[in-house]
Amino acid sequence: MVTELHADAERGKYMKPEGSRTWEYLVCFTCMIMTMEVGFVQGWSSPGPMAFMVPGSAVLLTASDAATLVALVSIGYVMTTPISMYLVDKIGRKKIMLMSALPMIVSWGLITIVMNVWMIYVARFLSGVSCSMFINVLPIYLAEVVSPSLRGAGLTLTITMFNIGILIAFVIIPYVSTSLSAGIFMSIVVVFFITFCFMPESPYYLTMKNRIEETEAVLEKIRGRTDVSDEVELILETVKSNSRQRSGGFRELLTVRANRRAFIINNVFLCAMQFSGFYTILAFVHLIFQSMTNVISDYATAIVLGVVQVISVLITTCVVDRLGRKPLLLVSGVIVASANFVIAAFFYAQDFLDMDVSACSLIPFVAMIVLMFFNNCGPISIHITVQSEIFATEIKALGTCLAGIVGPILHILVAKTYILTAVTWGFGPMPAFLSYAVCMVICTAVILRLTPETKGKTFVQIQKELSD
């Protein structure tokens, strides 16, 4: 009896009758650390290889090697996605997210002591493995741990921290040694690993494993109050309901009209994201601007684009629910396509007509800023929302998993074809950006034709419109 009273006292020492959100804030903050780390991985793709492309470097890379490094991150992501989605219900959300830190630590560790190109290859592959493990599980974990009132803000902040991570990488990498920057990034992963050890497991996962007492204890901790019986009952009902539902497979995905249409919409969104020029600029901004006569250095350009990334995400979160998905997609699609046409025209004049375009060198810079801003406001930000709204419950896991595979495969295709046409074949950036402009026009038209406006509509209404 004394032991039980002591246990109750220990469990109640951080609780208030009205509840406290301290642990929910800690969960969000800790997840933001690793999300920023994923931004470091993305941001490293452009300035990182440049350090190994200068004469006298201990490891000398070519432009083709740089494209391979971009592709290896996506390959690691693709290969790990099905495994992550399978293990999430087997070993738990927290364990997978903790495990995601380990390959990231090894990845940055290899770069700090790099001696040959294969060490960089392995490092980038491992970073893709880590990103897949974390990114695929993060939305599930936050949705199940954080209160509904904080969930939207938590997701917004994690997306913002990803872009801040890209910006920090653009700022740090060009001005310090490769070993030092990798060491800084590795130390931040270690901080995440240590702090996340103290974070709770998902109460939904604990309930799935019939660990009801642990579920109650976790809820009391993260909600900061002793009476969580209503939420425990809700979780029990949700888990039982989900276990009764038959998980949909490829047959349901391809034969049911609403599911098939949702799958097509999702894939067109992925094409719009990858073939918009956005990821090409992120990955190869230094190479692109080194091929121009600029009044602004390639490093300063990268930093400005990183700032634009952060600002555009913050603005989008404020307007997407007010304007609706389709109007924002229409405006952003037209502007992104136009920006790509402008960039293509500049490089056509420079590389094919041999015109002196030094007086116009600010034009592609401004066009890239516009492209990055409106692409973030459109396809990239809206895709996250739409993907969560259009898939039926029974095939949502499969649809999300396939998106985690198709997206990186398209990313590999974009990276390799850009270097092939721009560098290996010597055509410069023009063909790539011209094709991006055409792709954006086509993808925007298809998305607007197939996608119902989901603003303010229930899940049932959306599914009905998809079936019509």
C-alpha cells in the first residue's frame, strides 16, 4: 500500500488539476531538432560537394559525383521506407525515431574523416536511411502524442525547422571546413538522441500492445493531469475500430474509383514538386550560378534562397486555409511555370545565342526567388495537406508508403538528368528549366482538373467527390 502511494506521488509530482502542456512542448521541440537535421542533409547537397570539387582537395569530385550524392540520399530513403512503415507497429514509434539518429551520426562521422569518394557515398546513403526512418514516423508520432489543438502548430513548426536547417547548412558549410561542419551537425544529432530518450512512447502504440496501464501513465505525464480516463477510452475505441477495418491493398487502390483517383492526384503532385525546378535549385544552386556572370556570389544566392524558403512556409500556413487549395495551386502553378520559362530564356540567350547577358544577371536570381517562394506556397505545402485528406482510411498507409517511394525515385531522375544534360552533354541549364516549365503547366492543369476543393469539407464529402 505504501509503495502504491509512493508511486502515485511520483506520478503526480509534475501534474496540475487543470493540466499542463510542458511535455507536449518538449516533444515538439525535440522532434524539431531532428527535423532541422533532415534540413542539414538537404542543404548539404549543394555547398557540400563543392568543397570537394576544387583543385587540391583531398577527395576530388566531379559534377556527376555530385549528382550521385544527391541520388544516394533518395536511394537510402526509398529502400528504408517500406521497412520503416512495417516496423512502426512492431517495435513502436519512439524506437524507430531513436534508431533514426544512429545512421545519421555515422553519416556525419564518415564525412568528418573522409579519405575517399566511397566514404562520402556511404555517408549520403546512410543519411537517406536516417531521413526515411524519421520523416515517415514523425507525423504518426506527433498525431498520437500531441493534443489536437497543438497538432497543427507542431507540424508547421517542424516544416519550418526543416527549412531553417537548409538555411543553416547554406550559411555554415561554405565558410568552415568540411570536417567542422559535419562535426557540428553530428553533435546536434547526439543532442536529439539523448533528449528523445526521455520522451514518451505513443499511447496508441502502447494500447495496440495491450499495455493499458502504461498508456494511462504516459497520458497523465504528457497531459499533466491525473484524470485521463476519457482519452484512454477514446484511444481504446480507436484502436479497436482500426483493428476491425480491413487494410486495403493494391487491388483496392487501383479498382476503387475514389482510391484510384486519389493515387493519381498524389502522383501528379509528386511530379509537380520534383519537376518544378525547386529541388534542382536546392541541390545545384552553386553549380548553376557558377555558370553565370553574376553580381551576386553563388554562396550569397544560396543564403537568400534559404531565407525565402523559411518565409514562404510561414506565409503559406497563414493563407492556405483562407484561400483554399485550388486557387493557391492555380496561382502558384502559373507563376512557377513562368519563372522556369524566364530562367530557361536567360540561359538560352547566354549559352546558345552567345549574347552578353551580364547586365541581366539579376533576372534569373529574381526568377529563382519567385520560383522557390511560390513552389513552397503551392505544390509542396499543399501536397502535405491534400495527401492526408484524399486517401480513404483503409488505403492511407499504402498510399503514403508509395508516395515515400515514388517521390525519391523522381528526385533521383531529376538529379541525374540535370547533370547529364547541363554538364555531361554541355547544354547548360536551359533544357532542364524549359522542361520544368512545360511539366508545371501540365501538372497544374491535371491537378486542378482531378482534385476536389477540400477546404472546409468533411472526409466523407471529399470521398464522395472523388467517386463522382
